[in-house]
Amino acid sequence: MGSWLLLLLSEGIFNKDWHVSHHLTSSTGPTMLLLLLGLMAGTCLSSLPEQEKNPQYWWDQAQQTLQHALKLQELNTNIAKNAIMFLGDGMGVSTVTATRILKGQLHHMSGEEFQLEMDKFPFVALSKTYNTNAQVPDSAGTATAFLCGVKSNHGTVGVSAAVTRSQCNTTKGNEVTSILRWAKDAGKSVGIVTTTRVSHATPSAAYAHSADREWYSDNEMPPQALTQGCKDISYQLIHNIPDIEVILGGGRKYMFPKNTPDVEYKDDEKASGTRLDGQFLTNVWKDKKPRNKNAHYVWNRTQLLELDLDRVDFLLGLFEPVDMTYELNRNNQTDPSLTEMVEVAIKILKKNPKGFFLLVEGGRIDHGHHEAKAKQALHEAVEMDRAIGLAGALTSENDTLTVVTADHSHVFTFGGYTRRGNSIFGLAPMLSDRDNKPFTSILYGNGPGYRIVAGERENIFTVDYAHENYQAQSAVPLGSETHGGEDVAVFAKGPMAHLLHGVHEQNYIPHVVAYASCIGANKDHCKTFSSSAGLAPQPALFSGLLTIFLLLSLLF
Ligand SMILES: *[C@@H]1O[C@H](CO)[C@@H](O)[C@H](O)[C@H]1NC(C)=O
Ligand SMILES: *[C@@H]1O[C@H](CO)[C@@H](O)[C@H](O)[C@H]1NC(C)=O
Ligand SMILES: *[C@@H]1O[C@H](CO)[C@@H](O)[C@H](O)[C@H]1NC(C)=O
Ligand SMILES: *[C@@H]1O[C@H](CO)[C@@H](O)[C@H](O)[C@H]1NC(C)=O
Ligand SMILES: [Zn+2]
């Protein structure tokens, strides 16, 4: 094994791949040849950049980073007029690294040295993601933590750990409110943007209180929960906080009466409405808005991009019956990208002089991983990073706190001593010394990619492992790959970003965002601040203003 590795590292991957060939059966020959050509094309960036041979290059780079770090000692203690929370569902640290390499390779670089938008954030912390009743958490309990500031049981949203999953009658009195509500109560504009259904686990914790994350409409609820008076999550979206300015994502079918054909997929019964109460919630949504305000419901990209945003007060956009499609499969006529949705949202929310709170979820990184479709998952994460870049361009670090984090990780990994610049979807430069078969760098601990052919691990030279829907192999067969239990990263920039500085419980995050924004319960420090644009309190300015005020009061 050791000598294999040495040989590979010294001779390069291509020689060895030919060596690989005589372990394969002759029937796989032509396929394998094609795959090898593909592999070679995918790894031609593997030569070391010339500049990296010079120690001065690394020295200069590190010194530049040091100068930058020294400047961070002047902390940004402004009030956060705006706060944006980006949540990559299932975006564990291994996913962030693989996303960085992918995005770099999409930019024709070898990838490892690339910087994601989130990599440029000055402060990084770790978040402990466990739920009150789960070591490895789910997205509902974690959403309650990073939005409501309280840890809770898995499967529940917007309620405390006193609530038992699926038990409607445990809900009452145990509701907890979210940072979105605190921002609204402070007069800010608020928005939710996601690539999942808007009633999915992450967004729902911002506005709903539900003993079960899967109660998307009353159709998904047990009759007992209905008779006990619990409301479905889509109903709560329209009624709990009726003045959410921007709601963009999927989830149309839960808004319309059962069997109502979908506007886009008229012949697909699975896309039809689900509601038992006969309500058209998009109409209810509009009817609840004040008459002098412009409220728009849109269901496709063309409509979204044609809006005159100066004249939009409220926007509901539902682009798919359930979740939005993966970015790689997106129909660019009917569906906006996450970045396009974020741009529209910020432009609407920015109009409020008191600022805004925006929750953005890259919600399908998680789905790609559950399906073991690493390529789908990573392209979802690349798209979220693009949205982070755009949000940065539309706001200022002086008055906007931006936090990027994940709810939980996945059992996703990449390894195998791949060479510099190896395609992130490529092979380890060696065969297994146990079954003499090649393996991809990306693997899952468990999941649907487990394959045994004629009693042995499937030979991936017989399949197109670069395909967007290729399911990477795993150690244990499982219908749906599982979440991972290790900590996730929290990236932060803007006012008070330095308060995210160590290993924190996940429910600490919204406490920081609220403190920085001067919303919610902990506001005592806010009186000492002058304005959102100012730096630390300036006594001179205060006494000056006081004098002017006294003079004015003498005059009138
Ligand atoms: C709550 O409802 C469950 C059935 O869903 C029932 O078994 C239980 O007794 C109820 N508890 C209370 C306190 O009403
Ligand atoms: C939309 O998709 C089509 C087909 O994939 C492509 O040819 C076209 O360039 C895309 N347009 C935009 C604006 O991205
Ligand atoms: C978008 O929606 C409008 C209004 O329903 C419709 O006229 C238009 O054809 C739709 N566009 C696409 C590309 O589906
Ligand atoms: C941010 O604040 C700094 C220091 O007060 C100032 O120099 C800079 O121009 C501000 N940037 C923006 C975009 O307002
Ligand atoms: Zn998940």
C-alpha cells in the first residue's frame, strides 16, 4: 500500500491508470477507455503552479493575511441595521471544502487554493448541532436552535423541547418565537428565500410552531391533530406573521385545495393541490394585505424578473409544487436561481429605513447528499456561495451582519490521496489493496450508493461516475444517506461578527444576531449607540446634539 502510493505520487496518475486496466474484465474495455480519456481531461490541471515553488510566494501571502488579521483588532461594534442569515442545509465542513475545490475548478483553477465568498468572512466559529433528544440532529430541531435561540427535539419547529414530535396536544404554551419575528416587531422588513418548499423545516421555524415538521398542509396531518386544533405549516405561514415582506421558494401545492391542477404541471396529479380545508392560501395571503400596499404573487421566473421592485411592498413567489429543482436541472424560463431570488429580496427589503432581516436557505445541498448525488449537492452549495457574493455586493459590512452556517453535516467525505487539481468528482490515484478496484475520492459513510455486483464491490470503471446523478459508494447500504453529527462552521462578517468566535451551542447564533441588531430581549447596550452608521458611542457628538436640542427648545 505504501509503495503503491509512493509510486503513484512519483509517476503520476496516468501511468497508473493504465496499470489499473489489466485488473478489469475485457468486456469493460471500451467503456473504460472512454472513462480514462474523461479522467485525463478532468485532471489535466494537476501540475503545480510555478509560483508555488518559490518560498517568497507563501511568505508574501501569509504576511498579507497577517496584516489583514491585525486590522481586525478594530472591532466593528456598529449596530447591525440589516442582518442576513445564509443556511446551507447539510453543508458540513467537508462539503464546504469540496465546494471550494469545485468552484475553483469551474473557474479553470486546480481548486484547492480558491476562496469561496464565505471563506473571505473574517470570523469563523463552530456550532454544536445536537438536538435535545438526538446526538445526530435533523433540520427541524436545528432550525429552532439557530432561528429561535432554543434547542428542541428533532422533527419539531418553533417549539421548545417540552413538545413531543407529532403530539399536537403538547404544543400549547410551548411555542418559541424566532429572530424573524423579533425583527418584525422592531419595525424591520423581513424575508425568507429558500430552494425547498417554503413550508420545509428550515424556513418554517422562522414563522411556525408545529409539533411535526411534515405538517405541510392539513392533508399531511393526522385527524387527531386537526381535531385538537393544530394548524398546518402553510396555514401558519399566511396567518402567524401576515406581514412578511418577501417569501420565495417552492411549495405551491400545499397552498391550494385538494386536486386543484398545478398552474405549471397541469397533468401531473402529484403536483395538484393538497388542502382539505378548501382554501386558496395565495388569495388569503393577498387579501390580508392593506389595500394601499402592492402585494404580488408570482409563480415563474419571468414574472419575478419583470416586477418593478420600487412598487412592490409584499412578494410571494412559489416556483414549484414542492421543492425547487436542483440548480443543475433548473429550467431557466420558469425557475429563478437562488442568487436571482436573493437579489430581488434584498432590493425589496432594503427600502425600509429601519433595515431588514433575511433568511436564505440553500436547502437542497442536503437533498443531494441524502441521495448520495454529491455532484448535485456541491453545485447547490456553489450556487449558495454565488448568492452570498451578491448579497455582499448589495450591502455594506458597516451596517449589515451576515452569518453563513449549516444546520448539520452529512456522512460525506473525500480522500484517497488525490493529487493537486484532481477533479473533485475524480478517482483516488490507486486501487484498493483489498479488492483491486478503483474508488472515487468522494464517498459516503452510508447511503443508496452501496453496490455489490456478483458478490463484489461494483467496479466504478463500468459506470459514469462523473454524471450529475451518479451516487457515490458507501460503506453501508441505506435508502437515504444520513446526516453527520460533527460540528458545522459559522462564518460571520459585519457588526458584532466577532461574537461568533469559538465553539458554541447552535442556539447561541440568533442571540448574537439579535444583540448586534438591537432587537429582541437584550437591548440595554443599544441606548449608548448613536446611529447605525456610527462607530462606538461618541460623547462629544452626544453633548453637541444635546446642546442643539436645548437651544431649539428655548426657541419654541
Ligand atoms: C394527547 O393526545 C394523545 C394522542 O395523540 C393522547 O394519547 C394523550 O393522552 C393526550 N394528552 C393529553 C394531556 O391530553
Ligand atoms: C437557458 O437555458 C438554455 C437551455 O439550456 C440555454 O441555451 C440558455 O442560454 C439559458 N439562458 C439563460 C439566460 O441562462
Ligand atoms: C409566467 O406566468 C405568466 C402569468 O401566469 C404566464 O403568462 C407566462 O406564460 C408564464 N411564463 C412561463 C415561462 O411559464
Ligand atoms: C464604512 O465605514 C468606514 C469607516 O467608518 C468608511 O471609511 C467607509 O467608507 C464605509 N463604507 C461604506 C460602504 O459605507
Ligand atoms: Zn436532511
